[in-house]
Amino acid sequence: MSTESPITVGILTISDTASNDPSQDQSGPTLRNILSTPPVSWVVAEAAIVPDNPELIKGTVVEWCDKKNLDIVMTTGGTGFASRDVTPEAITSIIERPTPGITHVLLSTSLSVTPFAALSRPVAGIRSKTLILTLPGSPKACKENVGAVLGMLPHAVELLRGGTGKKLHDKMQGKEPEGRAHRQHDHHHHDHHHPHREHSERHESGHLSQLLDEPVTRRLRKSPYPMIPVSEAIRIVALHTQRLEQISRPVDESLIGSVLAEDVLASEPVPGYRASIVDGYAVIATDGPGTYPVVSVSLAAPSTDQPALVAGQIARIATGGPVPSGATAVVMVEDTTLELASEDGQKEEMVRTIVTVAKGENVREVGSDCAVGELVAHKGTVVSAVGGEVGVLASVGIKEVSMVIVCIRIKVMGQWDIMYKFLLFTRFHNLTVTIFLRPRQLQVPAFRKPKVGILSTGMELVDHTATSALAYGQIRDTNRPTLLAAVRAAGFEAKDLGIAPDSADELEKALRDAMSDVDVVVTTGGVSMGEMDLLKPILEQRLGATIHFGRILMKPGKPTTFATVPSTGSSSENLFFALPGNPVSATVTFYLFVLPALRKMAGFKNWELPVLKVQLLHNIRLDLRPEYHRAILSIAPRSSSPSPYTASTFVARSTGHQQSSRMLSMLGANALLRLPPRDGSAPRRELLAGTVVDAVLIGQIEI
């Protein structure tokens, strides 16, 4: 492993309480936030919660050290005097080389805060090439301990990876290169004119963005935000995306796309009465063929005064009609003849049956389709647009169904896309209700739907519906209508927040107004390095936001920014996605980051979009960055001639020129191809036709 590659960390929370209820874990998220966000920006590759069980502790840490090859493993919890505090013993048994110096730093740091730290039993050591640290269970103590050792850990990792630590040794001995020492000398004497001062101020405040009141001559020339991989950006978004609270909703067609979160048991039998399968005559099977009087009629309708059949009688019956008491079978109308009608010709009086039927033939017994207490839907079942799941829930007397709704204020208009599902949880009550009761509207507790606001930024933007000719320097706003359509097509309600100019005060007002009404704010533009790119500084300096990342190693969408702001509403915090201004960049990053977050808020178990293996139909050039290439997926055509494709293969055709401003590259696209970066050591300029790549599905595949 290169000594320059990111440091990988595993965070293990050890707590009986948190293992039963992960929401009780506070120290784990505290560590993750410290280690994975600027200025540290390490990769938290593994995170888990285990109870205070020595074997589970050892098993997890050994796997992370020996199989995952993490650089650092930090545990939190279980280091005290309580009988269940077994972390030190578990870790001591698996470390190969103790590090008493680090242990001393951890303990002395805590002792400097409180004498009760003497009751803590920290342990630190090395297993293979992994450094293991045991930290207290308190979030505050965790932060103090990590802060004490954070500066030395990169050097420790370098040495464990096989490095020499020469750079640090030279620095400690005053052997910096002359030019560098000279530059530092200049900083010392001239910092009132040098950008280093602003850099220090940003770090002291915890902010990385450009100060809003600084002149353009002192603006940042390089982004201070570390470039992180897409996978890490997805993980960070997921970490800060929480499911919303429950509300009540009626059980109706709005449940389409929901996923059951509990097993559903029938509270009523189906059918709730003995029902005929065919049109014909209810008979007593032992009577056999013969001519019998028709003594009653049973239609598929409510009835309470139907007489019982006795031997030698039959009753006319319709499909679905209640089988009279005493009857044991039904003869189909096709197997009968009319022997005698009433004088007015309106009624059947005598009918001959010409076949023998067995007992129970053509009769649906009570509960034969579904008995009371029978499992009718498993946890995780998707409520499809076909209607079967909704029909079953309605038929078996489920009174309440607890669920997670994916969309917001669902309006049943147009077709539903089956790939955008909702999560459905169930709760049932044993009610005795016959099918003859009047229809009732069933209410269900559902997780509240996230509200999404879409805002475009830029003084050059004109609403796309404006009829006047564009002035020089103006462009039509395509991002807002594009994202509004994408959000609504995914089953969510999107609120149009309009266009905000590149003014700090007006942009701040637009964002504050949005925060009071929505859970998620999506903006486009204003996130790069231009003098009017104000989103990041406004988020940090005006709104008190935490920017979790500000650059991603990808094309398109490098300046994509994700932040959270404490909420005054029902949710704990608002999510902010500040997307690039180029139309394609905004659309691609919406599908990669925003839509999965909305699905997770709505309760999806599998909230990420589907990924398929596909074959390229033609060569595609590679970029220096990992690229999300717009493409059209289809099923490989059948052909009698030899072909590298089979009838079941998904194939991908590029939408053409991939310039991030060229919205035509999204036309017809139903997938984003994950293309690797160009190989710098042995340049690979393109992927050849037939190469198999991953494709993120963003639309339907036409068959």
C-alpha cells in the first residue's frame, strides 16, 4: 500500500445498550465525524456495534486487521471498572506489540480533565500492520483522546506501512528545504498581506470556504476541500440521512411501491363464507343426478334469510354466491336441463342434474383461500403496481399497516414507475368483519415523506418559460425544471424555490426560507471557484452548516457539495445538496447522491439505485477522472449470425458527446456507465466494444 494513499479506519462501538438500539450510539458517530471530515478526511472503511462480549470484540477487530488490512482500529466503550467492561482484556489478547506510549497519552489526557479518569483502563497496540486504540464510551472523552493522538497517527501509519518517516525526522531536526524555510520566514514577517492569514482563520473557525467579506484579490486559487471518491461521498450522505417520523395514511392505491417491514397475518378468513366457484345449482352430493325443485336463489350479494337445503332440494346459485346451509356441492349450469318453469316463464321450478358431483366440488370453504392468522405477506414484500399486494391487504381485514412512504403528498396521476418503491410496515388487529359490511377507509401510520426544495442560482439565469428574447449574457434555467421533473418522476413532491441571484444576502434569505418548509434543499450553481460562487461560504458562515464534502473525484460533478444544517422543524437537521451549475453535472449528481438520500429518508432498505453489468456496443474513451457516462441500455438483439452478445445480455450505447453543459447527452439516457480513470502508468485511452462495465440504472429499459 502506498504511504500516500488515504488512511483507513475502523470504528467499533462496544455497548450492550447500543447493540440493541443503534440510535443510542453517540461516540461512534462522533469519531466518524472527526476522522472523515476536513481537515482530517480519513476513510472510515468499517463501522460496527457489538455488545460487551469478548469473542465478538476479538472477532471483529481481528477481521478488520487481518482481512480488511485497515490502518487504524478505534474501539469506544467498555474500558471502565464495570463487570461487563471487557474491552481491555479482549484487545490485549489479540495485539502483538503493545504501544505503552500511546496508552500513556490516552490516560494522561483524560486525567488532565478529571481524576476519575484513573478508573479508565485504555489499551493500545499493534496487530500486523494495524494500530489499535481503545477509547472511552463518552463522546466527550472520545473527542479529547482522539485529539491528543491525532497528530502522531499519520506518522505511525507511515511506519507501519513500511515507510521511514524521513520527512518528519527532517522537520524535527530543522532540515526543511531552504526554499520552504524561506517562505515560512516571509509568512512570519508579512502575514498581514499574505493569504496564509485567511487560511489560518478558516481553520480556527472550522470553516474551509472563502471568507464572504474578502476582496477578489484575496480569493482562494485552489479548493481547500479534499477530493474524495464517489463511494466515500455516498457513505457520508447515507450517514447523515435519517428516516422521518410516522404519520397516518389511508390504505389505497398510494401504497404502490411500498415494502412490508413486518410479516402480515390475516385477521379475517377469505372467503368469509362458503362460496360457489361456478354458476349453477347448490346440491346435496349424496342425492346424485335427478330432477329436483329449485327452492331458493343465492346470488353474490348480502343475504341473511336463506333457507337450509334438505335432501331432494336444490338452490340456484351464482359464482361467488353463499352456498346454502346443508348443501355440500355445486353442479355447473352446463350440466343441467330445465324441466319445468313457472306459468309466467320467469322462474325455474324443476331442474334436472345430469352429472354426479363429489362432496365439496365447486365450493370454496371458509378460509380456503386464506385462513385467519395465515401469513399473507412476508417482511420485505414490495407492493407492486400490479395491485396484488394491495388487494390481499384489503381482503384479509388488516386494520392498520405501518409503512414508510417514499413520495410526498402522493397524487395518483399518470403511471407509477415500479423501480421507485415505498416501504410498508404492518400492524394488524383481530377484527371480526364480514365482507358484507360497508366499505371502510383504512388508516395506516406511515413515515412522513421528505419535502424537497429545488433552487437555481445565478444572475445570468432566466426562467425557461419566459417569452422575451434573451439578452446578451443570459441563459435559460434548465436545471430547475429538469430536477423538478426528476424528483416528481421518482414519486416525490418537489417545491419550486425559483432562481436566486448571486447576492450573499438574497441567497441567504432564499435558503433560510426554504429550510422552514422543506427537509432537503437542492441547489445548482455557485459551488466552484468563481468570485460569485457563494454557496459554500453562505452555508458555513451564515447558516452554521457543516460541509461534509466539497469535491468529489468524478466526472461530471467534481464540485458537488453536501452539508447539514440544524433544523428548527420536525427533523433534526436539513440536508443541503449544492450541485454544480452545468446541467448534466446537476442531473448526474442528483441521481448518484440526492435520489438515494430521499429513498433512505423514506425508509428504503435498498436505497441505492440498481447497478447492472452491461457490455459496451462501441469503444468509449476514458478520462483522467472516474466518469459517469450517459448511455442507453437495452437487451442485446437476437441474431442468427455469430455475435459476442447473448439474448439475455444488457448492452450500452453512448448518448454521444459527454460535455457537462450538453444536455443532449441526457436525452434518452436510462443509465450512467461507471468508467474507470485512464491508467497513468500504462495509458489506456479507451474501453473496447464488448467490455463489461457497471451501469447505474436511472430509467426504464425498453424491451
